[in-house]
Amino acid sequence: MNNIENLTSMVVFARVVETLSFTEAAKLLRLSKSSVSREIAQLEVRLGTQLLNRTTRKIQVTEVGMSYYQYCHRLLTEAQNAEHFIRSFHEEPMGSLRLIAPVSFGSQCIVPALNSFIASNIHISVDLELTDRTINMIEDQCDIAIIIGREAPPYPLVMPLIDITWGLYATPDYLNQFSPIKKPEDLPRYDYLLFRGPAHTLSLPFRKERNKLDIEVRSRFRINNSVALMRSALTGAGIAYLPDYVTHEAVAEGKLVRLLPEWKMDIYQAWILFKSENTLSSRVQQFANSLQRKLKHALESGKRAGE
């Protein structure tokens, strides 16, 4: 007896027993009814015993056929488990994920999202580089790069992440030393902590409905890192111009106050750049989608906490 030859017939037999119909078994197996009948007949010949009693109206499983079915059922179950394993192998993120992100944004936003992603995907390992240098997607060894700018980068494989809004922040104690700031025109007489880098500005933009203003201010202290800039503001050193995502916790705790919240200021965008279509594996795609959802949720939660 050729055991390997029996494997296909055993799967067919299991389906016939479960449906008690050659026609239904054939549909499930995507075979012709005649093929199913032939497999059963050949199996009975090879086994030297009758597994089914067939009439024109119904099918009955013999006693030996029912006992034999238990083995066939286990074989079918294992075959389905094997197929599920292979499908999961392709669908479940596996392997290493290499990312590059700006220092402040990466520390504040990307790392928490990565922690959650790693906890949910035990077969993933992550290599994250935090840097504010210019990214070169051709030369840099990464699957994903996060960049921040005013406009979409001229790169074919890009996905929008979140908007990054900016605002003016200071401690309550600092603000209590002076007259209340009621309008943008009140700002020039104060000391400012400004970002030194791509977002550096000495003219602060304000927009409210159709009104647009640019207010020039004096900066006594400039830093190229938003977190460091916020820490300086927390000491009462002046008014800091910061991305809102950096300040959510400090605002919620009452350590910082947003000035002129009814006015909109700079808006930048965070973007995900993908290395190439060849590297768009399930782990890369799932992380990108997960990151987008988590950052939008965190942004909305932060805004509510600061209100």
C-alpha cells in the first residue's frame, strides 16, 4: 500500500463523511463529483475494505469507515493548520524594521508608538536612528524615514502622517510679571526662545479667519531641539515658540500656558518615506498604518488634555 498516495484520498474521504454528499464535498474541495467518487473508490480498493454504503438517495458511513475517518479528520485539520501558518507567515510582521526620525519628534511621538508596536508583534526587531540631518533615501540604510516639512517631499513613496501645529508657550509665573497679552501686537516687548534650525523664524505668523499678521520678535536664546527649548521655557526664561505635540503634558499639568490660542500659527506636516516598493513588506506597511492611527489618536487626546 502506498501511504503517500492515500493522503489526497483521505482528505476527500473526510469531506464526504462531513457532508454526506459527493456533490457538496466536490464543491468544498473544488473538484468534480466524478473525481471525488473515483478517489473514494480507489481508496477502498487500496485499503481492502468498504468505507461507505452508497445508494441513489443517501450515503452511509460504515463502522470501519467511521473509525478511519478520525485519522482522516486529523490529517485534514493539520493540513488546514499548515495553510494557516503559511498565511500568517506572510501576513504577520516578522523580521527587522529600520527607521530614521527627527530627534524631538522621534523621542516624543515615534518611540511610544514603536513600544506599542513591538509589544504587539513579538517577531519584530527595531533599529531606530534619531537624527536631524538631511535624509537620503537612496543611501541611508532604512525601511522608513520620518521627515517634517511644510510641503510633501518630492519622493514617489510617501504617506502623510499628521499635521504639526505650533504655538507660543510660557509659564504662568513668567506671564504674571507683565500686562496680559491680548493680541499679537502685544508680543514684541517680550523675550523669546526660538527654534534654531529648519523651523527657525524671527517673524511669527498669525492667522484668524481672514486676518493674517507677521509679528517680528527678539530672540535672546535659540536652541535646535524642541524638548530642550521647552525645558528652558519651564524655567521661566521667556516665551517659547514650540510644536504643540511637545507641550501637551506640560499644559495639562498647568506648567505652561498657550498664548493667544484663538490664533493659528505655523503648520508643518510629518511624512513617512518608504525605501522602495520592493521593501514594502507586511511589517513595514502594518507599522506605517499603526503609526498613523496612534499619532492621530495621541494628537487628539493631547489637544483635549490641554483644553
